[in-house]
Amino acid sequence: MPDIQQTFSLDAVAKRIFEIRGQRIMLDADLAVLYGVETGALVRAVKRNLDRFPEDFIFRLSSEEWDSLRCQFGILNTGRGQHRKYLPWVFTEHGSLMLAGILNSPRAKEISVLIIRAFVWLRQAVPAHKELAVKVAELENAVGQHDEAIKAIVHALQQMMTPPGDEQRQIGFRG
């Protein structure tokens, strides 16, 4: 069996994590791919063990949330059988880990480690991005202030380079 770390990179798993209702989640179909099972089989396994999945582990998307996510994915394929018939289940970090326990396969155990690493990596990356965003905003503010000062200097230089207007009286008849 190929190594899961070689099959799925941390970045590839992290790209399957979205934020809905203020929580990072993974779609049932994405988890099915990672765990190597069909989406229907994954959902059936969850339904058989629903007592292991409280509301903060798993929930179903609303139509609006699903439409919003689909827009992020791009246009859906056209044709019969290309669309989901039911709204997807989504799993939080804890729900994703709980799946490994109910699927109970060597691949599930291995992929759960990768999924948890992806969630942790995102948790650590977001504050770094926020800190970077603050620094960029400060830089933009500083540049904006310098920009005004540079404009004032350029205007003063232009006035200094412009020869004074000849205000000598013209000689002759004006008509």
C-alpha cells in the first residue's frame, strides 16, 4: 500500500478545509476520498454511529451554504447524475477524527493524522496571516503619508524651477 503522506500532501488536505459558521470543516465527499471509501458508505457509517457525532462534530449544510461553497468550486458539470441529491454533511476537526474510529482501517488511521496536521497547520497559519495583514496596512499608511510629503516637495520644486513671469510693461499701442 502506498504511503498516504506521498499520496496526499498536507497542502492538498488543507485545501479541502473550508470555513462555515465560524468553524473549519471538511465535506463528506472530500473525507470519503481521503479515507478511500464511497461518500454513501461514509454517510451510512456515520448514521449507524450517530451517537458518536454531537452537533459540534458534524452538521448538514443549508442550501445557501452549499450554493456558496459550490460557487467557490466553480461551475458544476452538466448532465444527468452529476449533481448531489442531498445536502452534504460537513465534519469539524473533531468529527473528521471520529471518522477514523468508526471506519477502523489502517488507511483511516493514517489519513486521520494527516487531517489533524492540516487543521493544526491552518490554525497556526491564520494568526501569521493576520499579523502580516496588519504589517501591510501599517506600511500602506506610512507610504500614504510619505506620498503626500513627496507630492508637496515635487510641487515646491516645480515652483522653484518655473521662471518668474515677466511682468514688464509692454511698450506700444494696444488696440
